[in-house]
Amino acid sequence: MSQWQRELIETAPNRDVAEHVRTARSRLLKEDTYLLEAGVNERSISHRLARYLEEQFPDWDVDCEQNRDGHEPKRLRLDPESVRSDDTQGTTVYPDIIVHERGTRRNLLAIEIKKSTGGSGQKDVRKLSGLRHELEYRCGLFLRFNTGADGVGISEVRWSVD
């Protein structure tokens, strides 16, 4: 088992969820390696991973960049540097991938993705914590994908367990 797989499974708050993510990631690498080698946009990677997550979570809805909490925009109270001065309600968020039941408060998993060429991911980690605490997602997962010249794979796995 590789380092990222150990981190994914051993640090997971829910082992079944982690196994499903591992299977979906394996399928992504098998079917869509070209996208990672080409260094395409994170949205393209998220979309393909979400397709494979749908197979792993057949009783759940899997959506990309879904910004609704029921009929209202998803909002979080993030750190002050992340919120505009005129935003008194918090910041609207668009998680990269969510596994949930549409129209309900049944929220299983939120995933944020960064490419190896992306930034630090700290804002994504804060967003995952907010999704867990304010919108009751059971699990939050940050994945950093190696792309392009960095090779293909996962270089960082971080569950939101605060």
C-alpha cells in the first residue's frame, strides 16, 4: 500500500468512505491519466473523480461545485481574511465535490482538490472544516494531485477531523 493510501485509510474518520474514495481515485488514474499528465484545470479532474464516486456511492447524490444548501446558497463563516468587508452573511462556497442527498441535510462527504501546481490548500482545509461544522458534512477530505511534470498521483491526503 502506498503512502497516500495508508494516510487515506488510517486517518479516515470513516473507513468505508475512504475505501470508496480510494477505488474512485484508482479508476481516475486508470481511465483519465491523460488529464493529469496534461495538467488540466482542477474542475476537469474533479468532474472525472465525481463520476467514479457516483459508482461507489449509489445511494447518494454526487455533485461538483454545488453551491446550494437546500434552496439557499451555501455560506460559511470563514476567517476574516477570507471574507469581503461587505459580506455580513459569510462567504458563499462551492465545494469541488460533495456526496449528499439533494434537498436534505444528509451530507456525507465534501472533497477539495488542488493540483501540485496550485497554492497551499489552507483555504480549502478551512472550507472543509466549515462544511463539517456549519453544514454537517460527516467527512471532509483534501486531496493534492500531482500533475504534469510532477508525475501523476496523489501527494497529499488530509481529512478534516478537527
